[in-house]
Amino acid sequence: MVIVGTVAASLRPDTMDKNLHRLDLRQLRHFIAVVHTGSFSMAAENLRLTQPALSKSIRSMEQALGVRLLDRGPTGVQVTLFGQRLIGYSELLLSLANEAVDEIDALRGARRGSLRIGSMAAALRQVIPDALIRFSAARPDVALMVHEGTNEVLLPQLFAAKLDVVLTVKPSDILNEDFEWRLVAREPVKIVAHQSHPLAQRKNLSVSDLAQYSWVLPPLPETDRLLLESLFRSSGLPKPVVAVETTSINFLTSMISRTHHLAYLTRANLQGSGLGLVALDFNEISLTRDIYAVFRRKGEVRPTVSVLLREIERASGIGETPPAA
């Protein structure tokens, strides 16, 4: 798909914004089908329309908006700058429409509802599964879809209404007004090593003891890593030496089990690793991992999401909390 920037100077973005109400969902679906396939013929086949009917629908959109959205070229369909801008709006509106129909159908018992959950790997070990088991028992009419990923992957999907809620650690540098954050779980975090590590049997370890070894850590600006670095600085020590950076819990535990590197893990991840990892006797600082439920700030929190969050709070022992901005 090629994005082209040649549009008439008189076709201003504010014209399109004012005329968005003139579009209907059917037209948006047609537009997205052409964008995704890069072809009017393929899109028409997928939509079970004739090409003339699809072309007429797109022309009607362009006339309503007063801009050109798509151009046919020798290499296929080209999306204009105005068309590029409309893609995000279209996908969001279509997702929200599907979400609304899904919720209504579930409420009237016409079919099973669905709940699309995005989650960081660390949240999927214990607290979230326990909560989902109870949720499924209370709401057997709702099908659960769980997607694992990082904030960089999950938050754009949440913004586009492709996910209903994301369960994750709140980034320290988040300055995004599109999302609302609510604390739902808090898990202890332990400094860990393999049971054969020289520090594994020692008691009352100090920061200087930890500073002698290299680490496997998540990339900055991960909150726990920033806290660890702050602890080293306050003790007059350089930052921890990072041997490997990773966002994968499986890779991290595998590396720690094969080396004398150090890392930190939640208690649930430590207990579930099965790789001979142990928590070191280090008590100079208490580390915790706060897990947040993230919503679209401008969206409606679905009733099924509210039920899920109550179950997560029950599983983690955290009571009702106000939204975290």
C-alpha cells in the first residue's frame, strides 16, 4: 500500500472533520476493505459487491468529505494523505460499533459475548488466571480472548478498540491523555539467582554484594529497573551492569538458570519457573510490581470489564481504588 501526499491545496483537513457525520458504517467498511487489500477487485470480492457498486460507495464518501481518499495507479490503489488520516478513525468506529452490538446481543441472550484482554507476560502467571477462572464461573456467557504483549504493542490496539482492557505495568514516562489507569494488583518482586549462585546461601546481602554481578533486566524505562538503579546510586555505586536486556520472562529465567547473572522477578514468576531459581536474602529495599488496568479514556467501560476487574482485585487482595490518571 502506497501513501501519497499529492492532494489539492483547497482540500483542507478541517473540511473532512466537519463532514465525518455524513458517513455511515457501511461506507467505512468499504473504505477499510480497499485499504487492507490494496485492490478494488479483491475488496469487492471480499465484501460480495460488484466493483461498480464499491467504486460508487467510495466516490460517495469522497463527495461527502470534499476530499480524495484513494487513487488508482499502475501499482494498485494509493491512499492519499486524507485517506491515511481517515484509516484510524474508520477502524476505531467500526470496532466500537461491533463492541456495542456484541454487548447488546450478550445482554439479551442472543449469543455469547466476548472480552478482549491484553496483558503483559508477568501478569499472566497467577493473579490474572485466578481471576479469569472466577470470572468464567460467574459469566459463562462471555468468551475470553487473552493476548500477551508489551505496552508498545497492546496500547495502540486498545486505542483502536481492538482490545477492551490492557493489564500492564504503568510506564514511568507515560504522558498520554488517551488512557485511564486503575491499580488492580500488587505483587512482591524479589532479587533472584540460580540456586548454585555464590549469593544463594548467604544472608543479609547488601547492595555492594549485588553490584559484583551482572544482570538480566527489562529495557528502560521499566519502573522496577529505575528503582534498582536508584538504590545503587544512593549507595554510591554505579548502575547495575546489564549483560542482557529482554522483555521475555521465559528468556530471562532461562538465562538466569544457566549463568551467575542476577535478575528480579515477581513471586509468582519465581515459583512457576521450575528452573531452580531462588530469591536472595536481600532486604534493603522492598520492591513491588503494580499492575494496572488500562482503558480508553474517551470510551465506555463495558460491564463485563468491570466484573473482570472486581475479580482481579479479589485475587490480588486490592480493594476498590479510584482511577489513576
